[in-house]
Amino acid sequence: MNIRSNIIIAACAAALAAAPAWAQFKPTKPVEFIVHTGPGGGADVLARFMAQVIEKENLAPVRFQVNNKSGGGGLTAMAYVAEKKGDTHAIAVFTGNWLTNPLTRTEAKFTVKDMTPVARLVLEPALVAVKADAPFKTLKDFIEASKKAPGTMKQSGGSTTSRDNVVRQLLMKDTGANWAYISFPGGGERIAALLGGHVNMMVIEPQEAGEHIKAGNMRVIAQVSDKRLAGYPNVPTIKEAGYDIPNVEQVRGIVMPSGVAPDVVAYYEDLFLRLSKTATWQKYLEEQQFQDGYMKSAELAKFFDVYTDKMRGILKEAGAKVVR
Amino acid sequence: MAQSKWMRGDVVSGAVLAALGAYIISEARGWEYSTQEGPGPGFFPMWYGVAMLVLALVLMVKSAMQPDSGKPVAWSGVARALSVWAVFAIGMGLLKVLGFLLVFALMTLFVVAVMYERPLKVAFAAAIGNAVGFYLLFGLALRLELPVGPLGF
Amino acid sequence: MEVLTSLGHGFAVAFQPLNLFWCFAGVFLGTVVGVMPGLGPAATIAMLLPLTFNMPPTSAVIMLAGIYYGAKYGGSTTAILLNVPGESASVVTCLDGYQMARNGRAGAALGIAAISSFIAGTVGVIGLMLLAPPLAKFALSFSSPEYFALMAMGLAMVVLLAGDSMIKALLAMLVGLWIASMGIDLFSDASRFTFGQTEMLDGVDFVIVAIGVFALGEVLGNMEKRGEGTMLPVPKGLRNLLPTMAELKACRFAFLNGSIIGFVIGVLPGAGSTIASFISYGVEKAVSKHPEKFGTGVPEGVAAPEGANNSETGGALVPLLTLGIPGSGTTAILLAAFILWGLRPGPLMIQDNPELFWGLVASMYVGNIMLLVLNLPLIPLFAQILKLREYILYPIIFGISVVGVFAVSASLFDCWMLAAFALLGYAMRRLDYPTAPLILGLVLGDSMERALRQSLMMSQGDLGILVSRPISATMLFLAVALLCLPLFRRANTWRLKALEENG
């Protein structure tokens, strides 16, 4: 009782010290933390981890309860958040899919425009990798090889709207090269296809690749990132390798339902700022080789517009049916 | 009572499946059969749609050519099963309004009292027992989320 | 020798009291979630994951792995007793397990399932211990053409699952293929057969179809008659609740068959336990002296799929631990757990963390024994549910089905779909369509289409890729041979008839 009220007082004091306006709102009951994957999916693991950090570090007076609204490639969760209009005790993890999926799906009833941006948290860079015994030492080698024999080089990846394919489309357009893109539903199968020598290249997340690189089974030939990752100081980014294509960020962050007062948004915005400053969070980012992409609500709203426009253009060029 | 050839189960189900096959083919025609990268989304449905249509027609013809098996259909049994199904389906529709436990209790009540014609006392005991048992096991012990009505259970 | 020394160290780790406790907690929880339809090991592990951050990683791995293989033990219980498959792999167990229960051999069926799970689970661990690195290489040589051939072989099993009419079995399978292709197409992003519903974009969950068609279809079929007595005969006495020597003897080959097939298929990241159990059931039936009795309640029909399902666990851990490649939802979340603890499964795992690897292997031997000891005494208890009157039991099956479906997705839409599939199941029973081929098509359709399209993309449209690779060519040949089996049998009966007439 005592400890708890002390914490609340401390939290309020901290909030007051920083900006008095925030003190107007604080959650009074457990906050629903919506994710679009089932238990164990990427967004789910992230949300459960954040809920754990919030509780451990006493960042909020209430518990954050993960609620899995899987289905529809994220559209189910988006509809759920959008329909919670005005709910001050619900937040959701968004990913890049929340921005791109509504562009190609007629079934989508809502977009992120129907929600309130809260904070951007994570940027996930990627690596372009080949099998260690492949003849390609650089991205240029690979592209030249695929120019020589159009259509015979292969890349393993996810769905056609995923970043893997977007990067491929951009590179092919920039260079005039042409190679095949083979979709696999799971990350494991994509890696198995590369290591088994059934495909020649893949775009992979650093933490997925780390162990294979260390064991000498995989080689990184370029980075999909604005700046070089700490773990790969000698590998050029795609731009540095001489291919001037826009960088496609993979983002994760927090949104909440629309129709909430500014002080509510400010509360969560600050909560996740404090979260992103904790040592646990920084260690997590380092382990996963993510980049800290913290961005406030107002900036995030602008980012949504820019990103959506960029993706619309890219998808159209890639031949996808863009419906909005 | 001899059944008409056209009312036999195999003929009717064959017709339904043939229609489904035709529907699958017509949908599949709307998707690319083959793309620059390889087979398209219409490739596989087209093949199994055609297979379904052909097999269903074979089944219909084969069955219509056969002499009557003479096994009469027990329509009263079918009516019993379908009425239980109807109650179940309505119950699923009412989950949002009534919540799982109430729907489950009412469903038990219906099965015990109407379908098996047990005394009302038994039926009520069974309904309440089932609902309470499920609540204790799934709701409390296993902490599973059950569909909840506006009454809070 | 080196293996024995390492294993000795592993047992030293596994026998630490704390690790023994976590191992038991894991297998116990696994059994509980396995028994409950809908609740699966993947969701359970995800929810418990944050709690394990404070545990030593070895203990945590031992417990979470316990949930994984423990759930496989529990999955058969509702399949045998109520015809409600608790998870996709137990669908095959329903075929003969439920029939055994109807013949009054429910206890024996549960016992055989537990014993087979124990034997195969242990064989799976032995395989994991001795063969992990070379098998991982073998798994990598498998690519889309091989997967297509494997799925084709699985689909050819339809001839073994058909009842009187092959046409009806094929039609049921085609309906399964149709349901499998509902949702977003991975390759083109087109949505197929979704009827404009957001809920359909991810396709139809397997659990809904299996529970609706198997369990509820069966209950509705039974409701046609107004039975009065207890549901199924449950003989009194412990002796009648356990399998007889004759039954165990009949299962000798099934134990072996299930163990090996399950393990080998488990090693392949793109296959899974459902196809393992279907194939080992098919093999068992194909080599059996009395194939016509399958589906009427033969113990081998329970032992083979249950064994395959359990040794698959050991197999699936091979690519996970030695390559860092998960093959299923559950192993994917295990991988996420490893990474959160700062462990990196991969080629260096056994070298870098011998204590963890060998501790886990040793704990799996211990856990399998715990599961056997835990499950055998539960059999008489579970069998009691069959003593309930029909009018109480049937509503309970409806209730469990709804809870199971809702637990997966928390979606009311799925409950409506359940009602629709219940009607389909009843109609199929009424019109003599076998239901197992529908499930077969549903399970394999998606992977098969995917593997075919991947193969043709790799070969730039050349179908030759499917037959020019030795493994894939062999499996396709077997599939064709399987499909020709009924023709051969028919020819054989004609020949016999002709001989009789001549003689």
C-alpha cells in the first residue's frame, strides 16, 4: 500500500517536474496491450517484453496486459484498435505491415489514419547475405552475375509485399538486373533454402544471421540501413556499395485508438520515452541488433504519411495492385 | 416409398460438389494462372476445381445409373440431428449477447429436456452443473478467456 | 565414448533437484495443455516466457521443452475419448483410437498411446543425441521439389483412408484442398475465397475444421437416435483398462515405424508432426496383414501416429539446436526464448553451451519417464468421463469444442465457422463421405501448393525439376505406386475370381 502510493507519488512528481500538463492523465486500470500476432510472434514477444520492463522498472502504476488479436495479416488487430475509439486504456504495437497492408487489401476497413500515433521505438536494419562458399564477395558481384544469366539467380524471402521483395525490386529497377524471388512462409525455411544452396541470396535480420556468420556458413555482402551497424563495420550499406535506392525501414512502435485527449497521448509518449531510456531496453536493442528509433507522436504522424507514400510508389512500381 | 433417382444422396451431394467445382473454376479464372515468376494464384485452384467438377459429375452419373439401394432414409433422425445443430448455431450467434456460460447452460437444458425428454429438474441440474463446472475448470483453474456477455459472465 | 561422457555430465545437470522440479513442472503443464483442445504448447510457452527471465537458462530450457513434448502426450486423450482432436497431429489418432473406445477399449487405447509416446519420445531423444549434426545436413539438402514430393506422398495416402467409394474420398480431399487455399496467397498477395471477410484473410484455422467435422459431426450423427444408457462400455477393473499383451504385441512394428518416421520427418523444417502421423499410419496400414480392419479400432492404428507425433519432437529440435532453424510455431517461440536469454542456437551451440545441450537431452530422457508415470495412472480417471450419460456428455463435447476454438483466436467469427463445419461433418457422415481425407487435404494442401510453386519458380517453369532429383523422384514414384494400389488390388480380385470360375 505504502510502497505503491509512494511509487505513484514519485511518478507524478517526475511527471510534474518534466511538464505539468501530463499530470492530468494516468491510467487507473490495467492497460490493454494489443498485438497482431498470436503468442510467440514477433510483435507478441516484443510486447510481452515491454510489459515486463514497465512492471519491473515501475514505469507505470498499472499492469500492461497483452491481448493477441491475430488474423488477417494484422487487419483484425487494426480494426479492433480503430473500433476502440476514445479508449484511454488501450495501446497497440504497430509494424511496417500496418502501413503497407491496407494499401493492397480491399478487405482493410481501417488504416493507421484511424488511430493516434504514440511513439516510434525500433528500427530494424537488415543484411544482404549469401552462402559462405558462394562466388559473390560483394553486392556488385551478385548483381553482375544475375545480369549475365537473367532469372537464374534466386532470392528467398517472405511475402511479395515484405521488405525483402521491396529491396529486390528497387535494386532490379536501379541496375536492370533480374533474379527470381521465392516466397517461404517462415524465416527458418528461408535460411534453410540459402544454406542448402537452393537459393543464392537473402535479405536477413542481423540477429537471425549472427550465428550462421560466426560459424562461417554465411557471408554478408551489404547492409540495408542508413548507417553501418556496430557489428559489421566493414560491410558497406547498399548506398555505399553504389546503388542509390531509398532505404526501406522496418519500424515498430506504439499507436492507440483515435479520439483520445492530448494529455493521454502525452502520457504514453512519455512512458515509452522513459522505457526506451532504461538499461534493459538498450541491452535488448543491442542483443537484437535493432536501432533505437524513438520518435514522438507528432513526428510519427508525419513519418506515417511519408512512409505510406513511399511504399505506395514502390509497390505500384513492383506491380502490386494498390487499392488506396 | 421409393425415392426418385434425383433425390438420392449421392446425386444431390454430387450436384452440390459439381457446383462448388464450377464456382472454384470461375473464381480461379479471375486470378493469374501463370505469372512471369512462375505459377500464379489461380494455378492450383484451377486444377483441383476441374478435378472436383469431373469427379462430382462421375459420382452423379454412377449413382443415378445404379438400381435403388432400397435403404430408406430415417427422416425423423435427420430432423433430430438438424434441430440440435440449429440450436447450436443459434447459440453461437447469441454468444456475443449472452456470453458463453449462459449459452452453454441453455444448450444443455435443451438437449436434456427436449431431445432426451428428461424431467425438467434433471435438465436444470445438468445445465447449472455443466456451466459451473466449465467456469471452475476453464475460467478459474486454466484462466482461459471465454466469450463474455454484457452481464459479465 | 565421448557421447557417454557428455551424457553423464548432462544427467548430472538434469538430476539437480531444481532442474528435476522444473522438468516435472514442464511436462505436467504440457500434459494439461495437451489434453485441452485448442490450448497448445506454443501459446503456453509464449505466456510463460516472461516468467522464465529470472530462471537459470538451463532450467528454463528444460521446463519449456517439457511443455513442448508433454503436450504431445496429452493430445491423444480427447481424441480417443471424445473424437475431439486436441491438436492437428491427433486427428490420425481419432481414426482408430475413438473406435477402440467405442469397442470398450478406451483404457487400452490410452495406454497404448502413452506407451508408444514413451518409446518414440525416447527414440527421438536418442536420435537427437547421436545424429544431430549429420541429420542437419540432410535436412538442408531437402528443398521445395522434395517437399512437394513428400506432400504428394502424403496426399496419396488418401487411397488408404478411403472407405467404400474412392470417388467420395477424393472429393472430400479436394474440398480439403479448397479450404486450405482460403486466405492471402503468399506469392501474389491476392486474397482467395475470403468472401470479403477480414477474418478469412489468414485462412481457416485447422482446429476449427477438425473439431467441427470430427467431433461435432459425430455427436450430431449420434443424436439421431435417442439413446438412453451410458455412452460407451467402460469395463470395470484395472486390468481391462490397460492394453493386453496381444495388443502390445500387435503394435511392435508400429512402435518402431512411428519412432523412425516421426523423427526423420521432424528433422525437416518444412514438414511437421501432422504429416508424420499421417504417413506412419499409412505405412502401418500398407504393410499390415489386415489392412481392412484399420479404422475399426486396431491398436496399431493408435500406436503408429502417436509414436510419430512424439518422436517428431526430438527430430524438430535437431534443426533448431544445430542450425537455429525452427520448423514449427512451437520451435519458433522456443528460438525466440533462447535469443531472449542470450543463447544463440546454431552450429556452435553444442560446443559453446555443452551443459545446456546435454542437460536438455538428459532431461528429456527423465521427462519421458515422468510422463509415462504421470499418464498411466490418469487413464482410469480419464476413462470415467465415458460413464456419463449421453445427454450430459454430448453438451459437454459441444462446450469443450467451443472453448477449444475460442482459446485459439478469441474470435466469435471462428465460433460461427465451427457451427458451419459441424453441419458439414454431419452431412458427410450422413452421405457416407469419409472425413479423414478432408483433413488430409486441408493439412497438406497449403504446403503442397507452395512447394510446387517454389519448385517451378526455381526451375523457371520446368517440371523436370521434380523428377531429376533423386529423393524427390523416389518419393513421387512411391506416391504413384500408392495411388495405383487399389487398381492392383482390384485386378487381383478379378484374377482370383477368374481362377475360381475356371477351376
